[in-house]
Amino acid sequence: MPLSSDELQRYARHLVLPLVGEAGQQRLRDCRVLVVGLGGLGSPVALYLAAAGVGRLGLLDGDTVAVHNLQRQVLHDTSVVGTPKTTSARARVEALNPHVRVDTWQTMLTRDNARGIVGDYDLVVDGTDSFSTRYLINDACVLERRPLVQASVHRFEGQVSIFATADGPCYRCLHPEPPPAGSVPNCAEGGVLGVLPGLLGTLQATEALKHLLGIGRSLAGRLLVVDALQMRFTEVAVARDPACAWCATRHADTLLADYAAFCGETPVGDPHASTTAAPDGTAPLAQEIAPAALAMRLARGDALRVIDVREPWEHAIAHLEHAELVPMQQVPTVHHAWDRRATYVVYCHHGMRSAMVADYLRAAGFGQVLNLAGGIDRWSVEVDPSVARY
């Protein structure tokens, strides 16, 4: 079908490009792209693919918009705080380009739904920030023969590539095994310069459009590493692993049973979490207490000394009642005065910093130290929603 008069005007800057033209624009209109994650990375991806005229966009995210998202997730704004990200994204995309058909998936990608959803699109863009979801998306894309544009960001750095193409490597060729649980902080723990996901997401959109149009040299087989502080772009070669069970030998023919377990992640809401795995996986480190269990012990008046090891600005946003603020770096200088016979509960944002503090205190001779599993963020989700999330 020829482009309409509105489409001819809308995409005029594409139509004059020798490598795009009217045939290329029609090709984009016939393409289907799934964007998984509508946060910092997914925001520019969804906006630019919609603006470019990709005919059908699948927008998948199970989360709602929060104030702390708006520093980087420019697909959303203050007026939609508290609403599903898919609802906000659909409205923004449809307002930007009414020619785009929008599918929304108000859910998280799971083992049960991944292949069915992924298989309905021509290309997948991964804008998520958990290792379990990254491996799940990769495996579904490999099994469904769908290319995957993947990126990640941390503080001032990011990386982007395209995986699972016909001849290129998959994500497992670059990372055969996930890093030890807790060794790589996510954006909430480590922070991220707000503009950085915009930069990496724009690169993802660029790779997606190039692949769909069949133009240029893609990042398949190459990892582009971005250092925003130095404004330096470094390229790393990534070869397909000839022994890879997923993309090379294709011995794998079904998704893993439990991706969270594979990555050593404890899902929010799991009441059975009791320990944090050691980096080498040989033994537990910090003993943990689930938020519901802590709430019960506090309600019955158990003698617990609750220590908040976050920074003062975090404590000002949200804290547990009667918790003592002792920033992590101050613990070694003040713990000598603490009663080693008391029972301590330490917490931070998501439980990573407090796990290290708990291990430190136990090594220093404190016998009863519990780490709040999932930190104050999980407490807000499972116990008291009035505690602000950030």
C-alpha cells in the first residue's frame, strides 16, 4: 500500500535518504517491534521507533510510574505518576504518531509468556535492568529466531549490542554465566546519570532501525562500551561461542525452569528468603529477615536495634520508625561502643549495602545481626505502602 499524504509529509526526511526512501519507509511500516521495559532505556526506544514509523510496537512493562523514575524515563511525566507505564507509554506514542499500532502488555516477561510474546514480533529491544530478565529475553529470542537489541547502564557507563542474529553471538556468548548475586548494583543501588539511558536507548533505536531496513553495519559481533564521563566510545569484539548451547549448537530447546534461581535473585515477595549467597556460592553470608517477619517482631515488642546504613538524604525520603541512622562508612568507627549481645537488624535501599554491613558486624563479634531482605523498598511493597519508594 502506498504511503498516505500525511505519511509522505511526516517521513519526508527519511524519504530523501538514499538508503531509506519510500520503499524503506514502507518496510518500516510493515515491521513489528517489541520493547521490553518502558523505563530509562525503553523511553527513547519507544519514542524514536514510533516517530520513525515502525508500524506495530509492542510495549511491555508490569510496573507503574513513580516520581523517582522521572529523572531519566522521559516517556512519562508527573501527571501520570501511579498509573501503569504501559498506559502512559501508549498515550505518548499514539499522540506522537497515530499511524503506529500499539500493543500493550501490562505484565512482566515470564517463562510462561516469553516465547509466545516474543514470537509475534520481528525484533525485540531489551530495556530491562535485571539479569534474570536479560537471560530470559535472550533465550526466548534465540529459540524464536528473533534478533535482540540489548543495552545496560550503570552510573556513568553503558554498553549496547545486537544479539541472536542469524550468524552473530547471543547474550550468553558474552556472559555465559550471570555475575554473583549482589555483585553488580542496579540503578537504584548504584545510581545512573539521568541522560545516560537516553543515550544508550537512542543507540538501541538506531540499531533496531538499521536492522529492520537492512542497511549499514550492525553491532552484531561487537559490543559498544560508552564512558560518558570521558565521552569515550570503545568497541569490543564478541564472537559466537561455538559451544554455546543456545545460539551455536542449539542443544537448548526450551526455556529454563527458573531464571531468578539461575541468576541468584530472590523475587520481591518471597517470604522464604533467609540468606544472601556468598560470592563463590559456597556458603551463606548475612542472615536475613523478611519484611513481614520483621513487622511481626516489631509489633510484638521484641528487643531489636534497627540500624539504617543508607545516606542521610535517603533516610530523609523514607525510613523505618525508630531506626537509627548510621551511614555504612561510619559503622567501623562507631560499632565498638555497641552491645555485642543485642539483636540488630540492618537495612538499606534494596539489601545489598546492609548485607555487607551485617557480615562485617558478625565478623567483628556481633552474634545476632539480621539483614532486612530487599531493604526498605521491599518493606514498602509488602508491609507499608505509605513508606515512599525512590
